[in-house]
Amino acid sequence: MKKLNLFFLLFLSVIILSACGNAITYGTLLDENEPEKKLTLMVYMAADNDLEAYAVENLKQMEQASFNDVNVLVLFDRAEGYDETNGNWTDTRLFEVQHDSSNGIDIISKRLSCPSLGLSADNATELDMAKPMVLMNFIQFCKTNYKAEKYALIIWGHGTGWRAFAVDDRTDSYMGVQELGNSVRGEGLCVIGFDTCFGGVMENVYELKDCAEYTVASPCVTPSSGWNYKTLLEKLSSQNASSLNIAKAMNQSASSIKPTIFDNSKMENLMEAFEDFSKELSQSINSAQSRTEVYNALFSSKSYSHSTYPCDMFLDIYSMAALYKQSSNATLAGSAQTLQSAVEQISSEGSSKAISVLFIPLSGRNTVALAHSEDYVKDSSRSWQCKFIKESEWWVPTRERNSDSLLDKLFYKVY
């Protein structure tokens, strides 16, 4: 009987030691005595591209911050050929950010194992950050093992607006807007921030309207250097973790181009106002002359695009509405005023009112492409298209090219 008890005790000891080993591997996450923190911030750093060096700099900014009561987890995918610091590793690694008081250039944060991602703290593993399952598993790992009052996510890397995020050069792939929405929907996030270009376009923000309380994003090109993450973490640490405060901290950490803070509860109202305005503007076009007048007005209004071609041209919605607030067409003027009001309501106090929507691709400076991408044309057989393309009746072009949508009338309908 004593031998049996001894065997049982030895077996139990192995189980306990194994559990402790897991706790050490994952960081402090499994310590039941660890108090729950106010925020777990997840940074999805898709830098397997020409942004690699900026990603290393941003992670070092996080380490240089003095912060507390905040968990900071970074899933970092590096590239080849852009940055050779820190041993020049080029795989994908998961870090729990640690404070570095030395101001050195080496990453000192704790490297973690994550079985659901196939990541080991000791071995090199390459992940395709464009795969939605990678983002989903990252979020679920952080929520399970780093419990907090609030959870926020930052998408870091390249962004093209309605087309793609999380561009991975090694696999020549990207994550589409609908895939992004499906990856984060239902995860209980309070804020989703985009340290990317063109995160704040209508097509993207509308997709995420039920995925978080706030979306923080810019509708235009943003600096490759990214946000100031030392500033961000110290702001998050010094204030209470209301969702709006978290969103404001992201907004304030941006250096030159301040992103818009979108109140996602107001997105349905904005979509309704935008569709109504598009309908009224479309119905004002009844001849080749009126089409030319509307086209010239919109093309000359405030817009955003890359400086290299080909690229997409996005119109600033607030400025577009301003063109018609004084229209002699009372119904059109009223819809323009309503649209401007909806944009004002969706942006948080102190935030910019910038949100844009795709107008037309450009093949050169002031030169429009022959047609919209087939991916932006309403097509019920393309189940992967984003919600905005699927639901818009008065803006998005159609496969038949002869509907009354505004883009059909401006670019395809024959008069």
C-alpha cells in the first residue's frame, strides 16, 4: 500500500511540475495570485515586408515605456533584408513586453510559447500573418492567459483600405476586410486600432461596427514610422481604462496624422445617411452634362491616395457632402447636411472628422483607370466581399453597369 501511495505522489509531482513549467513558458499568465490588470493590449505586428525596421523600433519604444497595470502582447513577424539587428531572426515570435531601462537596441521582452499558434519560445517558426486563424488564435491566447478588465487590439503594418491588411511578402498574401472582421467579431474587444494606411475608410470601419466599441484609424496614407508606442503605453498606464480613454490614447500617440476615433454604435446611422445622400446625388444626374458636373465636383474635392501608381482614390465623405449643402435641390441639400451631421456624430470629441470611401482607381496622376476592380463590383456570387459592398445600393457599381448607383451613373451608364 505504501508503494502505491509513493507511486501516486511521484505521478502527481510530475503533473504539478509540468503545469508550473507551462506557467513559466507562457510568462506570468497562469499565476492565480496575479491580480487582474485593467487592460490587455494585443499588437498584431505584420512586418514580413519593407516595414520590418520600423516594427523593431516600435517594439523598442514599448520596452522603453514605464507602464503598469497593462499586459502588452506582440505577435511579431519579421522579414529578410531590411533590418539585421537583434540576431537578424526572420521568423514569427510572440512577446510579452518587458520594460528596458538600458535604452539599448536589443529586444529584451519575454519570448513566449503558444501551442495554438505552433510557436515555441526556443525554436524558429514562420507564420503567415495574412491567415485569419493566426489572428484569431493570437487573440484567444491573450484573452485566456492574460485576463484583464478590457481587451484592445492594434493591427500594425500595411493597409490598402477596402482591399487588404496584414500584408505578408514572404507568402505574397494579405488578409481581406471580411476576413479581418470575421477574425475579431465576438471576441469582446473594446477598441481596434489601425497603425496602417487607409484603415479609416468606410468599407473597413463599417465591417467592424459590431466588433468593438471604437475603431481608431486614418483614412489616408500614414507615416511608416508608426505611432509612438512609448507615449501610448504610458498614457494607457496613467489613466482609467474606459474604452474611450483607450481610443484617445491611440489617437494621441500618432505623431503627425491623427487618426479618427469612430464610435461604432453610430455606424449604422452613418451608412443610412451616406446611402441617402448617394441616392439623391445619383438622381440629380439625368444627362451627360449633369454627370460631368457631378464627376468634376467629386474628382476635385478632398481626396486621399498613394503617391505611386496605380492606386485607389478615396473621397473624404465630410468634404463631399459639403459640396451640396447649399444645393438648389432642397432634397439633395438636406441629405448632404444630414450626412455631415452623421460624420460629426460618429467621430469622438476632439477627433478629426475624416472618413473616406473608394471613388475610382487611378492609373496615373489625375488619370482614372478604365474601370473599378472586379472585387469592388457588387456580385452576389462573391460571398467574401465586405459588408459595405454587399449592402450598398446607391454607391457601389454593379456587374450590369446600368443601375442607378452613383458610381454606375458616373462611370458606366450611357446617356
